[in-house]
Amino acid sequence: MAPQDNRLTDGAPMRPVSCGQCGSRVLVRKSSLQQTSVQWNSEALRGCTEHTAAMSGPAAPGALETCHALGATIRAAALNGTVEVLDDEHAG
């Protein structure tokens, strides 16, 4: 059995964030302003307008690198304190 990966469990837990554009809800953890971990589920993927467009576009299915609307929502949540930034030494 492979060892469990605990990198995301040492510190702040993942927090739910709903996209300001489509409302898809994901779990988020900010290690720093530059580093974000996002956990998607199937419901969030189905609701994400950027993911839906990527699935039907010319790129390979599932080629969504990032959702810009969700990224903006997460940045705003980090800046207003809704999502804790673990390395907040450089946050202010």
C-alpha cells in the first residue's frame, strides 16, 4: 500500500469556495499568495462554465488548465481573509 500523502493536512484545512461567476463549489487551500491547492469534484466540474467550454472546444477533452473566474474568486477570498493564507508574512 502506498503511503498517504499528508502535504495538505499540515496546517490550515481546505475551505469551500464558490466561484463568483458560475457558483461551482470547490475546496481550496492557500499555502501562499502564489500557491493554491484546489480540489474539484464532479459536480463543480459540470457547473464550471470554463471547464464546459474546454470540454467542447478544439483542445483535448479535459484540457482545462485553470478557471480564471475561480482564480479571481480565490484571490479575493485570500485578500479579504475568507481563505487563510498560510504564509501570510508576505500577504500584506
